[in-house]
Amino acid sequence: MAAVHLTGPRVAVAAKPAALGGLRLPTPSITVPSGRRARGLVVRAATVVSPKIGAQVVYSKYAGTELEFNDADHLILKEDDIIGILDGDDVKDLKPLNDRILIKIAEAEEQTAGGLLLTQATKDKPSVGTVVAVGPGPLGEDGSRTPLSITPGSNVMYTKYAGSEFKGQEGEYIVLRASDVMAVLS
């Protein structure tokens, strides 16, 4: 395939570091629970999209369409499939896009109120955490952004099965949409 012309708010992401002409992505210190790659480098963009060419992005694990061009594997994504831009090697450095929120998940309780120690299998996964970063807000039809009302540092409760989970150097994180936050705790 000689050329790819993207339409709408789409980006092409290099799926493997070899596709970058020798440029290597940093060793990932974040892990995604699924086996599918969820990190890449933007190599081409259509229209005006938030991640610029050369940005290292994290995207939804089942998003996109795989494509080979210029003898390299790529992934064509909608801009909305991109979770955020990763400026460092750890998920805490992620800059969420649009209406997404990065949350550090609270530690699970080690024992019951009665003092019984819990095994790893019996611990309930918490659905509360502290907001680390928020996106700029959704883009309206007129091109303006509506800022999110949730701010970094807020303690929040979110829906149990929402978002994309990551393991970082300082614990577990989740990125989800603002609509998945059920309450701000005080």
C-alpha cells in the first residue's frame, strides 16, 4: 500500500517500535491487563486532532483497525479511542484527553472490621480513588470545550466496570470518562 489518506478525526499509530525507523519507545513501566498492545506513537493525523505527530499515546485496548503500510504495522484509531498522551514512562504522567479522568485506585482493605485478614482472592476491588489528572473536557459541535467539574486531588467513587486499568510504578490507576464518576467524596 503506497499511501494512506485519513479522514475525519483519525490518527495512525505505529504499532511496533520497528515501524518508527529505528526510534524506540521507552521501556514500558505501565502494564495493561490484556495481551493487546495499548501504547504507540502517532505517525500521521487527519484534520485537527489533539495528539500531534510524534506524541506517545495510550489507547483503548480493543480500538482501531490494524493496517500495514510502508512495510510496518500501524493502527488506525478514532481520536476518541485515544485515552491520553504519555509524556513520561509512568502512567501517572498521562495527560487524559477530552472527558477522561486519570484516577489512582485506593488500596484494598487488608482485613475486615472484625480483624480477619483477607486473602488476595477475597479482597473487593475498590471503586474509589484520587483524581490525578483530568482532560480538557468534551469538544462541542462549535469547537469549544466544556471544562470538567472534577479537579485533580478530588476523591471519587466510580462505576465498578468502567474504564481502562493500568499498573504504574506507584500503584494501580484507572482512566475513565467523567460520566463514569458517581460521586465526589469529601
